[in-house]
Amino acid sequence: MKVLVINEPYVAGFNRTQRWAARTRGRVLRAPDWLAYATAVLEQEGIDARLFDFPAQGWGKDRLRLLVRKEQPDFIILDSTTPSIYSDLECARICKEESRAAVILVGPHASALPEETLGLSQGDVDVVAVGEYDYTVRDVVCNHPHLAQTPGICYMENGKAVRTPPRPLIEDLDALPFPAWDHLDLMQYFDGSKLYPYIDIFSGRGCPHRCIFCLWPQVMHGQRIRLRSPENVVDEMERDIRLCPRVTRGGEFFFEDDTFTMVKSNAMAICEEILRRGLKITFSVNARTDTADDDMFRLLKRAGCRELLVGFESGDDGILARMGKRESVEDARRFMELARKHRLDVHGCFVLGLPGETAQTMEKTIRFALGLGLHTVQFSGAVPFPGTRYFDYCNREGLLKAERWDAWLDDGEQAPVIDYPGLSRNAVKEAVDRGLKQFYFRPPYMIRFLFSTRNRWDLYRKIVGARNFLSYLWNEHRRRS
């Protein structure tokens, strides 16, 4: 039995594996980690599974047609996002035209709207895997065409969409095989805020917090946190070092957990295991401001932590409360004090345009970001994705201005799709760009940026990141001219 697992093409530079799928302002390209997990699960079952990342290779739909025609697989697994869904379904149609394979669609858009997605596919998609799909795709492959007993799927039967009972979240994450990175060239992936090369790793899944806009906990991995053992996590890091030795020579691991620092005991145990094994590595993690802890930050630094990526989101307590963040501006200031004390860099993430936002609160957030002492920053316009409480709110209040899912992008860039009374989507977009320019074009920042280079690969990362950002600004200037 042969299965092709495909991160399919869309517009150039499209990054479908991040939370807000788009061509980012920094032109980030992230490895298809969730597809790599599914590939590894299939291989563990003894199935011939092959993972192809079309965006990383620069391949288009013609290459997809040729690959499917040549390989003639039994099953094809495709990913889905909201902005790309029409294109994703076109890829499914190509697969059907060139083979007799059953097509399985995974990912957040299909998970949020499985019945609609099957209807739009007009028979080109056989099964939608809803939510966390590592074991779901394995069971579909092994049980097809007897699907009724497979939990967590939606499929067509007698012209109607049938949804089976939900699949329970995976409890024993240690039982999962490590992602099938051996199918990919990890040197192809780039993020200007991370050292080069970088490898994603997860020590847990799920998030108990209830930020209204956050896609992955609400649609894919649930709001109950589940953790891997520290030994299992560091075993994976050692495997990855064997696959990509360069990660220890100027690169880093990045813990893509919603919040690595959520459970202090597990975060510290992972650091202790890294130290016990004598691994000389660099890593960065996602964190929340209300997890700041002196002992934990000290141990993170000792174990090799370079940077904390933090969703500050806003500089206004009222906006933070409305988005369900359950953090405060004071939490952010205390977090920065501890990070500076332990010489940990901080990348700050901010989102503009959530409910209650005004021109004044956006400006307040920009000033707040400029005054925190951050090393790098990311501003984004709020985007409501199906399956989130934010989407339901915008839909209910008549704020959505987009009539098609592909309107979630504008020439590949993240597009504003909502208008509030008194705050237009263009005003939000302009504030995002203004915040980025005010942060990165400060002379003191530019001098530090140039003179803090660690090695030639760090110089490469900075040159490429700066070039990508300037390319975005130039394209925006041309569009507005």
C-alpha cells in the first residue's frame, strides 16, 4: 500500500503550517510538522508513506500532477487552510484525475467545516479527518472503505455527509513516533526571528487558555494540555541532531508548544535532562507573561535557551480582557524584568484589530511594544478563522466583509476581512505596517542588529530576513501607488 502525504502548492511563499496561514511579512517557511507526524505514524504501521513539501521545493500544480501520475498511490493526504481551501480542493481534483487514490483532507479549515468542505469538493475528497489526525489517517488507510467505525472523520455516504463520533485527544504522546524529518531537507526552512537552521519540536499539545482568536487549541489540539516525558523529548532532540548536525553549529531548536513554560515542573525537567546528557544546544520557546519565574528562567538559560516568544498581544488591559487573554500589562512588564535579568532575548507578538480596538488603543500598543526592550517584534492584524470564537463573533455581528475564503489573502499576504464601526480594516493594516517600521527602523535597533551577529550563518539569517521584510514593504508601496 502506498500513501503520498503532501503539503500542496498555493501562491509563492505561502506558509500553511503557521497559525495564521499566509505569506508572512518576513517570508517565513516552516516545515510541515503535523504532516511529518502523520507520515511517521503510517510508517510505524508498516505502510509505504512518503512526505512531499511542495512550497519548500518551489513546485507547482503541474509537478503535483506529474508526481501522482507517476506514483499511482492508494491514498493521498492533503492539508487545508482557510485562505487556500479552493486551491486545496483543486489539488484534490488533480489527484483524482491522475489516479484512483482515495483523498484524505486534514488541517484546520476542513476540521472546522467538514460538511461544507466535502460539498465544495464535489467528490474529489473522500474523507475529512477532523482535528488531531495522527492516528485518524492511519485508521482510514487501514480500514478503508469501512469508515463508519473510524472516529474523528466526515465522509459522503449516499449523497450525504456523515460525521462519526469525535476522536479522543491523544493521551500518550510518548507513544507517537518522532516526526518524519528524514523525508525533508531541514536546511530549506527559514524564519528570520530564529537561528538558522532551526527545527521545530513539541513537548506537549493543547492550551487551557481561551484567547478568542487562537486557532490551534480551538480547532485542532484542544484546550487540555498534554505533555511528553522529558526523556522522550530529549531523545527526539538527539535524533534530530543526527539528521541535521548543523542545528548544533549556529542553529537552534524551537519548542512550538502553545506555551512551553505553562507547566513549570515539566519545562524545568526538560532543561535538567538536556544538562544531564551534556547536550550543547541552543533552543527557543513559546511563553506567556504570567509564567515568568525566576528559578525557571535561570534553568532555561543554563540549558541553552536563547529566546522567549511571547504573545503580549496588546498594551491595553481592556483589549486583553476582551480577547480572553487572562494576562495584564503589568504581567508583561514583570516578565521583561526577569527576562533581562537572565539575559534571555524576547520576541514580542502583538495583534491589532480585536473587539473593542480603536485607533487610540492600537497606537497605545505600538508605543508599549517600542518601550518593552524587545529584541524582535511581530505585529499582525486580527483574522477570524472558522472554528474560533472570534469568527463566530464577527459572523454574528455582521463584521465579516469577505465573501469567499480566498479573500482571507491579498496577493498572498494576510488580508484584513473585518470592519468595525469606527475602525476600518485598512486602518488596522496601516497600523500593523507602521508598528513594524517604527520598531525595526530605529537607528539604535539597526546598530544592535548589525553588531550582535553570532557567526556567518547568523549573518545569513539576518540578511535574508531583512531582505524579505524590505521586499514586503516595497510590494506594499507599489500596490498603494
